[in-house]
Amino acid sequence: MKPSPRSLVRSCFQNGGYVFAGKAEDIAARYGFSEVARLASNENPSPPSEAAQAAAARAILSCNRYPGTTHGELIKKLQEINGSYPVVAGAGMDGVIETVVRSLIACGDRVVVSSPTFSFYGLAVGAQGGIIDYLPRGSSYEVDTESFITAARDAKLSFICSPNNPTGTVTAPEDIACILENINGILFLDNAYVEFSDVDYLHLLDQYDNLIIGRTMSKVYGLAGFRVGYAFVPEWFRPCYIRAETPFALNAVSEAAAIGALSDRSYADRYISHVTEWRKRFREEIPYPVAPSGANFVMIDLAPRTGKEAMDALARMGVLVRSCESFPGLGETFIRVSIGADWECERFLSAIVSL
């Protein structure tokens, strides 16, 4: 019998894949809400800044042409803000991660991931045939530096997210420095949420040539739908990344929006202040254990109720949150809640106390 074409698909793509948050539109239709509090995806609740919108509108007029490939103006703007470190860009942080992994990992190469954390690292590594070792975090979701060094010493690539998704945990720069000093491979430090914390890691690029720091325009600048990510990399790695990246992956409209957004720091500052205030209120007013967070979300332990049970109950009250059951290494009793608009956060607080 002729084999099914489906059997030709690699086993890592036969099942599984990235787990997306629920859709607000589905919740609204199912339970009769005109508007749902969207607190599941760590999104900025405000539209992009006026500068970003205007830049994107102008860029549309030249979209009959392929975008540039050097991202010169975007890189210049990022270096004006962050210092003259080499920069690469991609279609969201996911695109940057994918390209980094493609440039480094071949079938059988070992990769260490501090877990629980963002699941896309594992998907990207698996797609290249890499072998993933998930290293559990400590009881307070901290990275155990000594254990991480032991596990990652001879791995080609390692991942740490700080502030970590979904726990919100911040890893101290001195711990990252200790790890970099004692491993032979490359550390990808995911800083998607770093603007919401009081830590900075960029100075470590001056000391270590095995560090890549990934960032995104999705969160603090409100450009999630544009898909713009970037990374600060060692000088030696930048040409390797460029050779491995998908041609024209970062489209012209998204790049223009990012350049416009970076010119309006007040937009980001307002959202950071908003997040800081609501994180404090959440920790004070939520009647369940809330993990300390340096991000634009908090993780809540609702034991003995499961995260899925809580997510479904909150959906019936017009609030969309993320159950954490899909995060490897985390139990079944957690939810992750984004800091949304004032009305969304107020609705969530009213709902959570009634569970």
C-alpha cells in the first residue's frame, strides 16, 4: 500500500506545537459580552504611538518594493538608546530566536533551557533536530546558578528568560555573568520584558563574547501585531546571523513603525508606570499567592483549583487569562494575568475575588 503523504512530516510536527491563548472574540460570543478583558497574552492595551502609526502609514506607499536588508535606520535608533552594541533584527523575538538556533544548532546538538519558561525555545531547537535539556528552576523560580553551569557547560546553546515568562522572575546580572564565565557555549538571554524591571544586562556584552540579548517591540512599545524583534550580539556573530536569516523577514511597514515608536519614549514610560502601579495592586489585592514579577504580568497560584478551571470560570465573567498548564515544568494550579487597561484590571480584580 502506498504510504500516506502525512507520514513524510517530521515527527516533531505531527503533534504539539505552540499553545496560543484563547481568543477574546470567541469568549465574547460565547458568554454575551460586548467587550472582554484581554489579559492572556502580555499585550500593551494601548494602540501604537502616533509616531509609530504615522511612520507605518508612510511606509505603505513604498510596499511595491522589497524592504531593505541592513535595517540601518532601525539599528541606528536602537544604538542611540542602548549604546553602540551590534544589533540584528527579525520578525518578532520568535524570528530572532529561530535564526539564532538555525545558525548554531545541527541535529544532535545539545541545548539547555531554564524551565518553566517560554515554550518557543524548545520548538525552535526541535525543528533543527537539537536535543533539549530542561533544567528546573528553584522553589522560588530562581535560576540555580551552579546547577545551570553544570548542565550547560558543554552545551552549544542555552536559554534563560529574565524577567521570566510565565513566572516574572528576574535573574541578577551577576548570576548571568557567573554563568557566562563558566560555560563554553552561547547564552541567549531573553529580555522581552526587561523594560518593566529595574535590571540591565547590556554591560555584560562588553565582557563576554558568548552572550546574545534578545528584545522585542511587542510589549513596551505596543507593536505586537507588527512583529519586530531584535538582539544585541557579539560582533563576530552578526554576519553569521545575517547569512542564516530568512530574506526580507522584517517587512518595511513593521520596521518603519518600530523606528517611529522608538522616537516617542514618553509612550513607553507611561506604560511602564501603569504596569508598576497595577503590579503593586495585584499583589496587595489578589487573595491568592502572587509570584514577584519584573514583567507586565503576574503569575498566580490558585491551588487547589487548576489553572484551566480558573481560566474557564474567569472567561464566564468576561476576563481572558492564560492557564499555565502548557508551560513545561510548572504545575497545574497557575494562571498568568497581563496588566491591561484600567477597566480590564478592575474587572479582573472583581472576578478573582469571587472565584
